[in-house]
Amino acid sequence: MAHRWTNTLTKADVTPKAAYLNRRQILAGTVGLGAIGLAGAAQADELELNTLEEITTYNNFYEFGTGKGDPAANAHKLVTKPWSIKIDGMVDNPGEYALADLLDGLPVEERIYRFRCVEAWSMVIPWNGIELADILNKVGVQDGAKYVAFETVVQPDNMIGVQRRVLDFPYVEGLRLDEAMHPLTIMATGIYGEPIANQNGAPIRLVVPWKYGFKSIKSIVRITLTDQEPPTSWNKANAREYGFYSNVNPNVDHPRWSQATERRIGGGLFAPRIDTLMFNGYEEEVASLYEGMDLSEFY
């Protein structure tokens, strides 16, 4: 198993699901039963969860269109059963794994994470998922592997964005191996304890909470271990604007807008923008991964 992330919360700290759905205020770090805590819990600010409706109706999933409402309108066409993931490259046990077999015996946990889009909007989402490290350890990572590459499913008949060639599909992403093995990195299979909606990346997606949202690739069908930095879709489309790392950094602006503040979805038309936190609030947990790196160069 991966090194588990721990906290001091007990059963008494669990916020009931009904309270979640009513958008009750929760302290940073409140989590579901048997789950880990939200990193950055030492911060004094309170986090209010976005509603399930907000999370499932305001999305970027270009395979289903470029508008924020397009995925919710079109993703019902996505076929998610049966589902398998090809795992290849520098692994001990490569193969085509049925999703249920791949996840069998691995602990599903709830993670309440900030979610920050590169477009400078944000949410707070209660994911359910499995540490990616657990999956990688299950298949066996070989010595010499340095990166993990991911690929999204392509279903041209069901994906209007693929038909329109909005991007160079399939959508691909990648992480450095130490990022992939970090305890905060999960493969999400649910939200609010329910199976993840198609528009959010069903049946399984990556979640890397200290990076901009486009790094958290959806509807994954392939994972490859490699010793070479893998290509990523947005970097291929525009390397000047979208670097390989894409860590949330309020000090490094997007070429076309500031990243210093963000708009919290659900806050209302006149809600003030809030300050963006370094590494999206997970600096204490992940800054050591980039020690000695110029984060304006390796953006």
C-alpha cells in the first residue's frame, strides 16, 4: 500500500451527508468516516463545499464541447460499462485490467479538496477515490521509471468535441513519478459518495489538487510508466501558456490573465474574488517536490 495520509479526526468529526447537500459550513479538514483529512487543515479559513449540482453542471470536458454546460448536456452519451484500463511501459505486471479488478482490495477514501481551474475559477469538492500510488504499487513500478502518462477514452460517435477536433485527441496528460506517488494524488471514482458523473470524468479520473484542473485528466483508459517526460494535450496545443507542471501559483500569471485571485463558483454574481493560495493551499505538503526548481521556468 502507499504511505497513508493521516489526521486526528474521529467519528465524531464526520459531517453528515445531509449537511453537505445543504451547503453547511465545514472546517477545513472535516472528512468522511475512515477518510483522510484535507491537507492544509491548519489554515484558519473555512471551506464551503460546492453543491452536487454546481459540480456537475459547470465543467470543462472538451470531448463534449467547449461551453461550461456542454458536458452536462452531452456526456450522457459516454459509454462507461464495460471499462478497462491498459497499464503498460515500465511495470512488472502490464496488461488490460477490468476496472473492478484493478481497484479490487484497494481502500476508497473521501478527500475534500480545493479545485482550481487555470481559468481562475474554483470549487471545493468531496471526492471519493483511491491513492494512485496504491494502484501503481499493485502493478509494480520498475526501477528507472520517472514519469506516469495518462490517456482519456476516445468515443467519436459519442463525443461531439472529438468530431469537431477541438483538440488533438486522445487527451493525454502526465506527472513526474514522485508527484504521482504523493499521498494527495488520487484516482477519483465518486463525488459525495455517489458514482462520479460522466461529465466529471466517469468512471475514473485523476485528481491532483495542487495543480490546475486540466492536469486532472478524465475518463482514463491508459496509464504508462516511462523514463521520458510524456506529452500533454494543452502543452502540445500551446506550450507558451500551458507548461508540463502547471502547479497553481499566484505569482506566475497566465499570459492572458492574472492568477493572483480566483472566482469561487456558487458565490453569486457580486461575491468578491478570493486570493489564490500557493500550490492551491497545499504548499506545506508538496513544496518539497520542487525544491531548487525555478517555478516561473518550470510552470
